[in-house]
Amino acid sequence: MDIEKLYELGENYFYGENVKQSYEEALKCFLEGANLNDAQSNYMVGYMYENGLGTEINYELAIKYYQASANFGLVDAMVSLGYMYENGLGVPRNYDEAFKQYNKAKDLNDPEATYLVGYMYEAGLSVETNYEEAYKFYIDNNPNGIYLDEATSLFEKLDASFKKLSNIYALQKQKDVADNNEKLLYSVREIEFYVEYLLEIKNVFLNHDVKSKALNILWEMMKPLCEGEDFDTLCQAVEKQSHEIRNIKSVTIGVNLD
């Protein structure tokens, strides 16, 4: 079977198109294609080892096949290889190598890689923090404007949410000089601010089709804080407590909770 048909068969098994879905069978096809030096097959083998599809997770083998695919010039493999180095998966964390791989893919006009080079400049990974350079890669150097809407809309909304943390800081300063009754009220409002802040962040990510691996990493870090039964319970408790305190007749001490 030629490489093209072999890869197509692997995709059919991977997605369950015209055959019973089977990651194990898909991996067999992609491995056979990889042995025939097919770039896309090498990439898919790497992807399946990275994510444990049809096999156990094996980051070292994922690196091996991503590297082989990248050597054939596949930009997706370069981006994935950069991600592995950036996060220390299968190899020691190496921001320089991650930056190198992202740059290679960027030079081949890959939009995600261009976006990630901007992220590296913004975060100061492998290079000194440089917001002007980051902006260039987010906006000016982004081929075809891909990710432009994400880069502007998403970051604007995240920035607006982050700025709301200043409300909490201001409230804490007011609480420091308040009497005991006022401190209780300020404490409730402080918790409300935290809950509102986390809900805003959650809504920003859930309402955007986030393709950037860097931003998805940020979301994965924040997700445990604003999802699950514990957070739902907290939201309900805060709403109930806030409602009860605001209805107390003695709350006439001039504290502006809004």
C-alpha cells in the first residue's frame, strides 16, 4: 500500500470514518507510514504517543517522532516539538530549544508559531521580556491576520478582568481601618469580588475559540479554581451570605458595598 493510502487508512481508523474507530489500528498505519519516512505519519505517531491514544503516554517517543517529522519540514511538528521543550515533556525543560522550534515554524508562515514567538517575548522565555516585539508577532507579523481577533479581543477582556483585582486591593485597604462590624461586610464583598473575577475569566475562555497552546495552558491552570462542585457551592454560599447581610436592618453604617 502506498504512503498516501496508508495515511488515509490511518485517519479513517483515527476518526472512525467508514471503519470501526480504533486508535490501535490507526497507530499501526501511522507507524508503518513513519517507517516509510512520511512526515505526516511521523507527526501523528508523535501526537498519539504524547496523548496516549492507542498506546501508553510516552513523551520520549513523542519527541522522537515529532523530531523526525520536523526534520521533513512539517510545521505542526515543529510547534509540537517546541511545546514539548517548553514544558519539559520527555526532555529537560529548554526554553531556548522551544524558541528555536517556534521560530523555525514561524519562518514558514505558521500562524500559531508566530503567535507563540510573541508569547515567548511577552513572558521573557529564552529572550528578555519585550512587549513591543511581542506585539509585533501578535499583530504586525501575524500572516493573514490569523489569531488577530483572538489576540486583541481575548487579551483586552483578560486585561479588563485582571484590572478588577485592583478593586480587591482597594477593599482590603478600607477593611484595614474599619471597625469590626464593617470588616465583616468588607470581607463578604471581598469574597464576592474574587468569585466575580473568576467567573469573568471562565466566561472569557469559554466564549472564545482559543487555539493558542500558551493560552490553553493558562486556562488549564485556572480551571480548577473556577470549575467543579466546590466552586459552585462557594458561589451559592457567597450569594446567600451577601443577601442575608444586605437585609440586616443594622447595615446602615455607611459602608458602600457596591
